[in-house]
Amino acid sequence: MYEITPALLDVVLGHARSWFEALPTRPVCASASSDQLRQSIGGSMPENGTSPAAVMETLASAGMTGTIASAGPRYFGFVVGGSVPAALVADWLVSAWDQNAGIFALSPLASTIEQVTGSWLRDLAGLPSTMSFGFVTGGHMANFTSLACARHSILRQAGWDVEANGLNGAPPIEICVNEESHYTIFMALRLLGLGSARVRKIPADEQGRMRADRLAAALRKTSGPCIVCAQAGNVNTGAFDPLPTIADVAKERGAWLHVDGAFGLWAAASPKHAHLVHGIERADSIASDAHKWLNVPYDCGLVFCADEAAHRGAMSLAAAYIVATSMERDPHEFVPEESRRARAIPVYAALCSLGRRGLAEIIERNCRQARRFGDALRAAGFEVLNEVVLNQVLVSFGTPERTHATIAAIQQDGTCWCGGTVWQDRAAMRISVSNWSTTDDDVERSIDAIVRCAHAVAD
């Protein structure tokens, strides 16, 4: 029961093969209800063990009916990519190797690949070679880690050791954020004890870009430690804050500049779109998600920090039983976790297999496909609410009721999957094109399905 046999691996490979063969053509929506899934996988915990092959059969059967085909080419509901083949199979190796990537002594390979991969990503994004980096679980923890570094640095400059003394009695911190910031910024501030409601929300323009003039005016009214949070790629419109001007304003004030670049950071990999992130190299910290446009499996976020001492100071804490190797990099010093999987390895595999040109081609193709969505749906008589500058498209089908009904019809139809949002008090459908496997034919099929469903709802 506990032996990993070639036969068991063959069983798993067969189930995975069936999944991948169905992925391009299957309905994007799930076909099983939660009640049906509970019937197949629920019940009481078995008194006696079950063979691994039988467990895999149960899981594989539930997976074919109970999953959303979010890894497939016609999923546009959230800003999530799929997994390029090399990243996927590298992730299988990571699980097989079962390495703790926290310290070099536990896994020299995991530590070394993380160092290589982080330097590649830093270069790919056009960031200074002196920036430190860490691999976290996702965009949320990347924002959390970045803002922990900010908190450490600005309070240290004010003469306060927040790691030792906490926030009770610390100098107050002024925080300015784009009013259209992603909610994970506010969650990170809450978890860090900085408060999600104490921030100064800086007005944005009609595309969600922070008004740099309003930021400058707000900063003139502040004193003491200060953090500015900007964004590279609004989650609804794809718009970028004016980073060069914001950097000027923040640096003049002596504020820490953090940029949430969950998916937009990787516009830097495309010669056609790199201008959008101009100025991000001046940020003090940057957060990103590798499982978005880098198209690697889940559980991989990225944090970059211009002050390595602040990065280590905010994250590291020594223990007598952890053997430090002075000449080697211990990954745990840059992230909140000690025990963690070797999440840099799938990223390494993705970058190796794609190369710079391959990644740029994905970015540029997805952006072109987003523009095609916008042009076609506008020509069909629907209102596109944003300037399609990247991979995001917002569409209104008229009244909020009709828009919601159209989204529901599209999801039920199964040709593609798009989600809903609210943009400037208007209900909208959001199309996010982020998957490496999305073809132009997938886009045309999806456009036809969206138009068909919208007309059916209107009738």
C-alpha cells in the first residue's frame, strides 16, 4: 500500500493523459454539482486504508467532472494562466523529490535554482541587479512580504525596531494607495497591523490610473514614515499607474514605493509593451504572481526588494538548529515561510523552455487577442468600458440585469468562461487573456459564443 511502484505511476500518468487530452475541447464549466461531488468523494473517513490506485481512480473521476477548465485555452474569468508543459512536469519532479526549499543545507539544488531563477526574472523585468528576491505562495503574500520590508525600513529610519518591539508605541505610518488597488494590498496592511481603513486613497482616472498630482498633494499633508502603493496593471482595465512621476513624488517625500505588478510586471518581457512598466525599476519593492502570465503551476508568487538588508531584517530569524552556510543563499531569509516546496523549479523550467522570445510571444499574442475581443464585441453592438492596453477587456451588455444574465449564460454554455465585475459603478463582464495555449481560433469561438449568449438573453 505504501510503495511507489511503476504500476502506480502508470495509473497516475494515464489519468493525467486523459485530462490533458480532454482539456482543449471539453466544456470549460464543471459538469458535476457540489452534491454530486460530495456523493463521490465524501462520506465518513475509511476505517481501513484504500489502495493508492483506487484513490487515484476516485480523484480522477471527480476531477473530470468537478473542475473548471481554468488551465485550458478558453478560460478568461480571472487573470490566471495555465502551465506550460515544462513547468508542469517540473512541478511533478518537485513533488517526487519532496525537498524543503527553506535552507541550503536541506536542498542545495532548490536553493541554487532559486538563486539562478530569481536573477533571470529580475533581468527579464528590467530591475536592478542589486534587488533581492523571494518566492512566496502568490500575489497576496508577495504584497505582504513587500509591505513587511517597507514597515521594517521606514520604522528603522525613524529609530524603531518593529520586529523586536511591535507597533505599540511606534511612530505612525502614513500609507497612500491607488483607490483602485487590488484588495490584497488592503489585506496585507491589515495582517501587518497597519490597518486597511487608515490609508489615504488617492483618486484614479477613468482607467484606474493613480492621479500623480493628487498623490503629490496628499503627501504634502503628511510627515514621518510613509509608504506609497502603486500598481502595474489594474486588475479590471489593465491600466498602469504613471510610475515615473509617482517615483519622483515618492522619492522627494522620502517614502517607500511599493508596486503591485501581479501580472502587469511581465509586460516588461515584451518589446512592444515594456514602455508600460517604465519607472518600475525605481520601486523599493515589487510583488508579482508567477502563476499568471509566467504560466507555471499554482503556489508561486514573487517579491523583489531594493533594500536587501530590509528584506532580510523583516523576514529572517535565527534558530540554533538551522545550520547557516555563509557562502550560500538560504531562501527562508526572504520569505515568511520556513518549510516550503521548491517553487522556483517550475519557473526555471518555464523560462528555459520558452526563452526570452517565447515568453514575449505569449505576452504579445495574449494582448493582441484581448484587442480582438474588444474590437469584435464593440462591432457587435456592445460597450467596451476600457482602453485595451494589455490583456484585460471590460464589456457591458446594457443594464446590470442583462449583463449579469449574459455572464451566467456564457458560463453555462461552456464554450468559454468569463467572470463579472463592477467598474466605476457599472456591472461588466471581464475577459482576461493570460493562457499560453489560447489560439486565435479559441478567441473566435469564444467571441461567437459570447455574442450568441448575449442575443439569447436579449431576446
